[in-house]
Amino acid sequence: MSAQILPVEEGLDSLAKEILAAGRTYPVFDLAKLVLGARERFNVGFKCGGEQKLYRCRKDGSVWLDKEEAMQAFWGGEWRKEFYEEVIVATDPPKGNFQGVAKCGMSGEYLGPPNYHGYQIAIVEMHRDRFAHMDLDAYKRKIQVVRDEEAVNAWMEKMSTRARYRPTGGKAPEAVVEDPRAEDGAEVPAGDVADGATAEVAAEAEEAAVVEEGAAAEDAVAEEAALEEAAALEEAAALEEVPAAEGEAVEGEDAPTEDAAAEVVAAAPAADEVLLDDLREVERHFLEHHFAEVFQHTPKVWVPGGVQGYLLSPGLLTLLRQTVAEERRYPGRLTPMLCRQLSGRHVAVFKWRKKLKAGPARPHTVPEDIVLADRPRLLLEWLKESSGKNLEQLWKDLLPENVEPAQKHLWYHDLHWILNQGYALLLSDSTLHLARKGEGEEKPGKKGAAKGAGDAVTAAAVAEVPAAEVPAAEVSAAEVSKEPEAPDIEEKEA
């Protein structure tokens, strides 16, 4: 089993953007330590060797070494309620001659009489659910037998109700929100309707209600006219209607019987509903129907660097801590990965004076035949004479005392152009260095090959991290560069 650290994509984007905007050159080791400074800035990948694989939970992102640890995560996770609903049913209490009852010495719950057939099962379930960190034999030594009639009666009362479990198929029950004003007959505003109906829908419903009321009024007038016409014939047909009325009464007596039969048929599926008797059946049912759906069996998993400890197997958590501690001491494995990632974001990575640096451009000597404007020429002349001095000294020597902000901005812009061309380096300690021949320059004939290989490695490293599994975390630009009085070139230490 091995662990690998990879900076988060959003943090690398922010870091590269700050390097290019500020024009400063930083040691790659310092950038690696900056990434390792907070766990939100990197992700950790666990990779198995051989045929071993890890179990990753799709519900909470937890990672486990084997199936037993995964099932422990099932019992301890809140998402278990999405698959099984607890149902309390009344049952007959156990029958027998019970002189005493066993009691858990740590939780105070009654486990049952020692001569009860479910006593050993109760011990195992209590140990698994509450005290799995203890050895089973050590837990059994904590059990006390209480020989008291009240204790036995309390246990009997507890056993008179039983918890059973209804499989729900992995769907959490939806809460139904009812407006109390609807029960009182009060008008509910359209904006308060739980299903999100708009005011236009409510207006249409109101208009439809008005139309229905008008139609009902017309029907009432027509019905009243029909009654008046039939009033003359009612008395003559009274004798003939009596048997029919009796027949209707007989049919009316059969109607409740049909309704009751319908209720019985509707209640029949509830009697055939699947209910699991105990936790062992729940575990068996989950392993058969939902385990492969919830837990991904994979040889490599990525987790956030700030993952909570209870979401990792103890062995993986220890490996994560050791890997982070070793990289913080010497980031030898993170540095090559960071170089490839920065190169893919148009940041120049090069060796300058036997140290890896990352900046806006590789060092390039100033061409002898180059023609420059006055400000860039003065800046390069100062660098030739005062290479290695502080940025503040540059502005004291070249800028007039009462320079206007617009003119100052032009000087800053010209210096930024020189840095982007690689004619000078502005280091993180605010010192300026003129590029010398052979310092950080790429060897002729290897630029295309090196760039192609770097792009390929960068693409492969980025593709290894699934976007859905790795959360985003930004590296604050203020930790890389503080805002100066100038818009582009700063006075600060990284």
C-alpha cells in the first residue's frame, strides 16, 4: 500500500496565476511547502499492490481495507436509514422461569436472563453496536447478573415490543409538509404552496373555479325547472316507486359490504410486506442486495487531504499522516509532480544556481543588437551595474522624487515586460538579478522534446484524479504575494 500527494487543481490555478501576474520567481521547494501548509490544498491517493483492493463508500466518501470494516461503516453511518426503516411492533414477552437478568456494566441496559435462548445474541449485538473497540471476552467480564424481580419485569416489559426493519430500496422517506391554514379552510397564498406553484397557476385555478361556479348555477336552474315539470307526475307514480325504493334500499345495504371488502383487499399487501426480524437479517439483506451498489471495489482511491479520521480505515489514516509528515520534512516526491503541474499552466520551471525555480519565464541574456526605449534601457543598465540589489533600491535610483502615478505605472509596466522576457529575475526576497549566459537557459535542440514530455506527464497526472471525488480548495494568493503600492511589481517577501 502506498500514498501519493497531489495539489488540488484550483489551488494550482491560483498559484500559477499569481506567479505570472506578480512576475516573481520562487524556489519550487518553498511552493511545495506552501501546498503542504494546509490539508485543504492537496489530495491523497491510496494505491494497492497486487490483487488487493479498497472499498470506497459512495455515500460519505469513506475508504476501508476490507469488507468487515465496510460493514462497520454501514452500521455507524447515518445513510443506513436510507435503506432500512425501523418499525416497532408489539409482541408477546418471553415465557419461562427467569430468576435474574444480565445487565451491561457500562451502558446499564438489560441483556436478558442467562437461561434465555437469545442471551448470547444480545451480547454480540451490544458489543458490535456500542463497544466494538473492546475485546469480546473483556466486554463479557463487565456484564453483571441482577437477581431482582423488578429487573426481570423491566426486561420483560422491554421485550414486549420488538424492533423490525423494513427495506426501503435505498430511498429516504420524503417529509410531507402541510400548511395548517388549509385545514381551517383559510386561503393559502400562492407563494406559500409547498409544491412551488406560482401566482399565475393560482390565478388560473381561481378563474377555473369561477367558471365552475357559473356552470353549477346554470345546472341548478335547469334542475329546478325539471323538478317543477316532474312534480305533477310524482303523485301518480308514487305507488310504482315504492318497490323500486325497497330495491334501492336493499342495494344500499350491500354497499358497505363492498367497501369493507375493498378495505380488506387494500390491507392485504401490508400483511405481505417484507420485514426483517433482527440486525443479522439486515446485514445479510444489505450484503446480498445493496453492498455492490454502495461500496466501490477499486485498487486506487483519492481522498481530500483534510478528510475526517473516522472516514478512513485506521491503517490508511496512519499511512496518510506518515506520508504528509515525510513530505513536510523533505518534499522530494511532491516536487516533481508540482513541476509538471506548473509547467502545464505556462509557468517556467528551471534550475538556476543549482536550485529549482518557478517563475514567469526562463532566464535569457539580453541580445546585443536589441533596440529599446528609454525606460527599458535605463532599467537594464541599472541591472548590469547593480544586479542582486533590492527592488526598493531600483526605484530610489531611477524614479524622480515627485513622479506622478501615471508615470510610475509606466515604469512598473516596463519592468514587468523585462521579467516576462526573462532578461531579469525578481526573486521572492525582492532582489533583482540580471540573466547571465548559461544560468537557467534551456539547451538548444531539447526545447520541443522537453515540452512534449512535460505536457504528457502533466495530462496523465491530472487525469488520475476524478473530479467528482476530489473537492476544490484554493491557495490564497495573499500567501504567495502581498499587494504592493504598484499594480504589478511588489515589495515583499514570499
